Amino acid sequence: MSRIVVVTGAASGIGFAAAERFRDLGDTVFGLDIAPTVPAGVTYVECNVGSKAAVDAAIAVCAEGGRIDVLANVAGVVQFGHFDQITDAEWDRVHAIDLKGPFMMIQAALPHLRQSDAGRIVNIASTEALGATNRDSPYCAAKAGVT
């Protein structure tokens, strides 16, 4: 039986590769992103993971069959700049997507994951979580929170 897989950040990078891999394994894959450039054979669902309303709407689409088997939280953004020049808005944007996004995705998907015999959650962090630099501290802090 094909798994129902939800991958955030599926329009580029690691999310794109993860969506391709699940697709190649024969799974039904929903690729969530703000850009529609998900891999061929992956169902695009527009979703800003930093918005609870968008997350809830996207999960409703993905769970129309009653279950979700795998949730892969891959979406992420980086804000470059020296620590003393990062604005509150920049800090909040990175944390809304990179840290709060997985939290909201898990909350929305959990009832549907519980309908699966083998529901799984995969949260992608970064080695940047292990030590911040003065050029991407919001990203490092958010990924440390995911870790």
C-alpha cells in the first residue's frame, strides 16, 4: 500500500530531493511550499508553513483520504546579516518558518498520523544548530530549537 507523505519545502533543495525520493519509492506525495516548483509526480499544495491558517488548510487537503503516514518538515529560510543588524521582523520570519512551522505542522497532522499504522515525523535541522556564527544567528537559533 502506498504511503501518504507530506513534505514541506518541496520546491527546492533538500525538500525537493526528499519529495522525489518518496515519489520514487511509490508513495503518494504532497509537496507543500510557497512556490509551485515541486518535482513531477508530486501534488503541489500551496502553503506558507509560518501561517497557522495555511498549515491547517494544507493538511486538510493532504488528509482527504483520512490518514497521513509521513510528515517531513524540511522547509526553512536563512536570514544573513550581522547579529547586531538583524531586525525583529527578520528574526520573527525565520522563527515562524523554521521553528514554529514544524510545531504547527505536527499539531495539524497528528490526528491523521494517528490513523496510520506507522505514522512518522521527520524534522530536518542543521549542523548550524550546533554553533551560531555572527552572519546567520536567527537560522542557527531556530534550527537549534528544532534539534
